[in-house]
Amino acid sequence: MTHPSIHARNQPNKIAYQMAASGKAITYRELDELSNQGAHLFRSLGLKAGDHIALLMENRLAFMEICWAAQRSGLYYTAISRYLTEEEIAYIIKDCGAKVFITTPQCADKVKGLIKGEPLFYMMDEPALGFRSYDKEAAAQPTTPVADEVAGYDMLYSSGTTGRPKGIKREFEGNRIDVPSPFLRILTADMCGMNADSIYLSPAPLYHAAPLRFNMMATVLGGTSVIMEHFDAEEFLKQVEKHKVTQSQLVPTMFVRMLKLPDEVRARYNVSSLKGAIHAAAPCPVDVKAKMIEWWGPILIEYYAGSEGNGVTVSTSQQWLTHRGTVGRAVVGKVKILDENDEEAPTGQIGQVYFADAPAFTYHNDPEKTKKAYNAKGWSTLGDVGYLDEEGFLYLTDRKSYMIISGGVNIYPQETEDVLIKHPAVSDVAVFGVPNEEMGEEVKAVVQPHDIARAGKELEAELIAFCRQHLSPIKCPKSIDFEQELPRTPTGKLVKRHLRDRYWPKAPARA
């Protein structure tokens, strides 16, 4: 394993990153020089190892340049979703303690109301009023490394049951810049076969953990990464054929969209160069995965992990075909299934999934949430529920706190419920995921109105519009049903499963 700066010396003219639609590209030499200039700029602004920056931008080359500048200057870099509201973005900027914030003209409207005081607000290309020019200030810096290079890390945000996003922070270790994540090495090099000859195709938004980390590993390994501006099913197939793509990282929604293409469209493109298609982020329906393996061959590799990086299970296509529905066996940490008494459950019994002997993590500024993720033995959990078979393969049967996964994006119902309950017409509310053929799940709300006579399409539209004023549209319900009263226990706890189960087909009995 190595670092792009080393490849810049050995293969300076090789393309490191290329945009799929525009064709714009940067070589390893250019990536090295641009990331050095960014590192010098951060130092000139007073940022030292362990400090934070944040960025909000569409998929573009500068996204990766800035992340590498932060990585080689020991900074934590927080990539923010373009689909959040100004209020949500402001919270993350403040919570992570960003001293520098960088955006683009395309995303400027999301943050123009935030430009006051700290942090320093920068913009790529032509800066709008109130923003400093990242391009001009970075271009004035040296292209050689900063004197005190040290490895920085991403600090990405994942919502919690409290409704507020929480930063997942890796402890600052003071490593050399060429010390890679063992967790990522297993997924990319060992399991997916990525190496210096790889052409990696990245179809997802870069602000998500897996796409960002895979794109960085592609250049750690010395390969070339082709980044799609946005995902399109046919365009993905076209890019695979055009660039002779060898590996890609996808979510099940992308599989669904490609399988829905007409047969003649799917047959039009040669995807035989693909050697590894890794997927995670959401459960993949068994029939969808079977059809993808039939189409692409046994090259699908599934993993189960969180942004927390506290453990990983992996399943190859061959393993999955003989253990249908599994998310694999542990390759980082050891899977433990615990019952309600925090005791290890026997094989085949459903319980909460923990990882033992695994990397530690903390939730930034939330010691209580961090504490709840660990048990007395020091094992950690993402809150998922499942069971192990006799061969140690893990099967997930439920997800943390009824978290909704729509198109590979995690959505936490509490945040949406907290907004809807503020509406004067709402007496009680429950939010959960319901089946959606393309996205896996979509957001559904069930509302107990103060006046049941108001229940209907007009109030439904009013509540959805109200929610969209405060939250990203992806977190807002696509539809709302109304009930006279929501099911609660005598102690006031909402029994959400009684509502949710009405919308889900009964799961088949487990063998």
C-alpha cells in the first residue's frame, strides 16, 4: 500500500481521477501539486493537525483534491450532503468545528445565509459575494509538501435516534500519510481485487462514506477512478464499456434501475471487463441479487459495516449463492449475537449484532450515544438485529431503531417526527419506511390529527410541504395516512411496529 504522492513520482502522467460526462481529468502529478497547495493554504490560515474543514459540493475533481489536501495536512474533513437544508448544514459546520468551509457556485444557494463570522467561507471557480476564492489563494501556494505532513481523516455525519446528525470521529493517531486503513484494504484490494491496474467507476455522491473512501483507496493503490456526475442506469453501463471498468461500488437501488432497462439496452453494452462489483448500504432483495449475478457473473461482493468502522462482514457471490440472504462472515472484528440479557445467543437465534475485538469509535460531542454503542465487555453495536448460522455467516433481520434506507441513504424517522409534531394540526405522529420497488424503502408518516375531521388529501399536502420547509425532501414523507389514535403503551412508548407491519408483507419463515 502507498499514497498518491508516491505514484506522482513513479507515474506522474497517469490519470488519477476523471469525470465521466465532461471527461475532465487530473494526473497523479497534478493531484499531488494541487493537494500540496491546498495543504499549504490550510497551514497559512492557521490550521494545524487535528483541526477541521468542511466541504459542500457536487461530484467534481476539486472534491477529491481538497480531501487529499486535508488528508496530507492532518485535518479532519467533513463532506456534507447537498440535499440537506441550510439549517441542517449550519448545524454540522458548527458541530464539527470547521475552521474552513469550501463550496461551489452550484451549491452556493444552500449556504449564502450562513456567511457571517467563522468559519472562513471559500468557493471554487468564481466566488460569489462574501466568499473567498479557493482557486486563487491555493494557486499562490507552493506545490511541494508541507514540512509537517501527517495523516488526516474523514469525519462524516450519521443521524442518530435523537434526530440530530452525529459526527463519527476516528481518534487522531499522528500516522504517516501513507498508512492506509486496514478495513479499506480488505474491502478494496483483498476482496474486490483492486490494484494499480484498476479502472474504478464511482456512480454515487462523494459525500457518502463508502464512495469517498473507495475513491481515495483507488488512488492509494495507484489505479484510475472515473467519477460519474450523477447516477444513470444506462450511462453506468456505457461508462463500463468505454473505460473497460474493472471495479465499482454500488447500492441495490442501482441494480434495480439497471435491471429495469429494456433487454436490448442491457445487451447493448459490454460489461465483461468488470471483475468486482461491491455493494452495501442497504439490504439487497434476494431475487435482485440473483439476477445481477446471472447477468454479470459471480463478481458481486457484499459487505456489512457502518461509517463507524467498528467491524466488517463480507460475502462473495459464491458464498452468497450457498447462503442466500447472508451479509457474510466477519473480516474485521468478531460478530457476537446478544440476547436481551446481554448474553451470547445460540446459533440461529435472533439478537442484537455486536462486534468484538474491533476498532473503537466515538460520536463527536455525544458521549452518551457513544456509551450506548458499547456493552460492558467493550463490544460495539450499530443497533442492528440478526443471527449467525453454524458456519458463522451473518443474516440481518431488522435495522436500528426502524431506520429507513431509501436508495442506499440512511434516514432516521425521529428527525422527521420531531418536525411534524410541531405542526398545530398534529397530535401524534409515527414515521417509518414502507416498501418501494425501486428505492427499497420510502418514508411514510401516520398522523393522529387534533381534529380527525381534517384528515384527508388537503392536510396531507400541507404537512408534507411543512416538513419540506425544515428538512431535506429525502427525509420527508411521500405519503401520510391518518388514524384516530396511535398505538402507545401505558407508559407512553409508541409501538411503531404495530403500524409499520401493516405496510410490509409478512416475512417468509426462516429455515
